[in-house]
Amino acid sequence: MVQSEKSTFQFKSFKVLKSLIEFKDEEHVAQEINIKINPSGIIDRKQNLFKLRLDVIILDENENLMIEISSISTFSFQKASKNLNSLFFLNSPAIVFPYIRSYISTLTMLSGINPIHLPTLNLTKLAKILEKNTVKK
């Protein structure tokens, strides 16, 4: 019988801090959208927590649609974990982004407009930005 080990890095919670949808002209919203993601984080070694903040801005190319989402997600970790920083910086945005995708899709659908379905993205390039924007306390 194989016994599973508890992961050294666990996703605990996801919260939306800010949510904004603005339409100037729904009939002329372009199919092409631009997605900007700004990650930042806090490593709390006393409580063994990593807090990831993802600020996402979506604009269509005609600037008739703007969506802003700010979220905070909490991850716990074990003290003596190896490669912990790579887990934070590389994996946490990839774990959280599907929640943001789902939130935006649901929110736009419930707003009475055509739902916005964000594509699946490769977020590995965010790791260096997140590392730069992370503070330790």
C-alpha cells in the first residue's frame, strides 16, 4: 500500500479584493484582448505562509472593454522545504490563474454580456517578476 506524503507547499485560500468591469460600447468589443498580470507576494516565515497577489487587467484592442481583478491567495509551507522559492514563484500563479479565469467568465456572464473566456496561459515568465516583487517578513 502506497502512503501519500503531505505536500510541502499547499494552496489554502483565494479571495477577490477588487472586481471591475467597464463597457463603453458592448457592440464594438474586439475579439482580441490584451491581458496584463502583475504578481506580488509576501513570504511570512514565522507563520509559514506565502501570500500571492495577482492584479489582472484585461483590455480589448478597441478599448471598449476593461476588466480589473485583484486577488489574494494564501499558501502554507513547511519550514525546511528545499526549492521553496521555486514553488512560490513558478507554481503559485499557475495554481491561482484558473480561479481568476473562472471568476471573469462567470462575472461577465452574470452581467448580461457575452462571457469573456480567457485562454489558458503559460505563466512561467511571471516567476522572475514575482520574485522581484516579493517581500520577506
